[in-house]
Amino acid sequence: MEAGAAAPMVNVLITTAFNSFSTERRFASDHTIGQLKNLLEGLTGASPSSMQLTLLKKDGTLVGALSNDGATLQQAGIQNGMTIKVTDPSVRVGEFEDLSNVKKFELSDEAYADRSESLRAFKQRNKMGQFDEEKQKELKEEEAKKEAEAQHKTDAMQVGNRCLVTVVGQPHKKGTVMYKGTASFKPGLWVGVKYDEPLGKHDGSVDGKRYFECPPKYGAFVRPEHVEVGDYPEDDILQEI
């Protein structure tokens, strides 16, 4: 290596024997093992004075212990892709992953609201998100409009109507309206459909509650905006042979 030139870097995987930590790091090849231990203290929590390092090849084969603190990484034979496993007898297994004894910082909603430098305060000052009154008003009006349209469309349907279900990303499906209204599994209006083919998800019951009767895999619930009622006769399979 020419005088004044930077030492080549070496990429290694750092793992530990006392937790699930692993990370890929680059180190200068002229660093000594002692210097490496000092750097690994901040990464792993192990103490340099009791830290033990083991070098493994890419395939996991053991190379040996890195016990000479004065040797450089290059002299120790550390190459790109190798693994350095950190052990420390003074560290209990899982010690740095056990958060049961860590005192959590908690702040009441009232105390948080009083902070002038918080994200909430920033949004309030700049009328962003939920603090943009005009935007929130528009969203509420749009939601109310959608709900009214869904109610109008649902009211116009009758159980027994033939229908066509169109959902983005799915093939169009013909069927019969079997149920309309609210349901206990999720808020809003729903239309229960019995498909002409086994393209559904159930037999008309969801979470143990029955809404209508149909064979297994023929039933489905869809939002009213995806259902069009009209003259949609069943396909004549014989005509397709």
C-alpha cells in the first residue's frame, strides 16, 4: 500500500452469542483487533475487556479466535463476507432484548397538548391533517355523500334481483341478491350475493351468523357501489361447448 493511501475496507457480518443481533459493517483493514473491540462495544453492548471474538468463513466454517489485540484485521486474515461472532461471559443471554424492567416514558394527552414543540402543535399551527378545518369539512361532506348514494342504491335493490358484481382487480360475477343492509362483521351497508358459480367465500353465514342460504363458496358480501341489478341471466354453459 502506498504511503498516505487509505487502507482498504473489509465487509464483515457481526453477530453475538447473547442475542439475535446481527449487522453488516465495514472496517478499515489496518484497524487492530483491540480497536475493533472498542467499536463493537457500541454495536453489541459487550465490554472490550471481556469481549471474545471468533472468526468464521462465509459458509460458517470456524477459522479461529481473534485473540491478538495488536494484530490488524488484515494480519488476522479477515476477508470480505466473513462473520465475526462476539461473545462476552459477563453478558446474560437476552440481556439487551429483555425490556420488562425498562421504565417506559409516558405522557398524558393533556401534557402532550401543552407542548409547543410537539408534532401536534406544529400541525395545529400550520393547519395540517385533522387540524385543517376546511379539509376535514370537505372529507365529512364527501363521506356523507357516499353514504347517501350507497343507501339510495341499496333501497332500490330487492332480494331476488339478478345482479352483476364488479370489483376492481377481479372478474365480473353474475348472481342473485340475497341480502341487503347492515351486518355485524363490519360497519356500513352490504349486499349479500349468491353467485352463479362457486366464486364466493362462504355459504351465506359469517362469524357464525347466517344472513342467507346458499351452497358453500357461492356466497359473498360486497359494497353496494360494486353491485348493479338488472337483466343478467345465467350463462348457458351448453352454448359454450
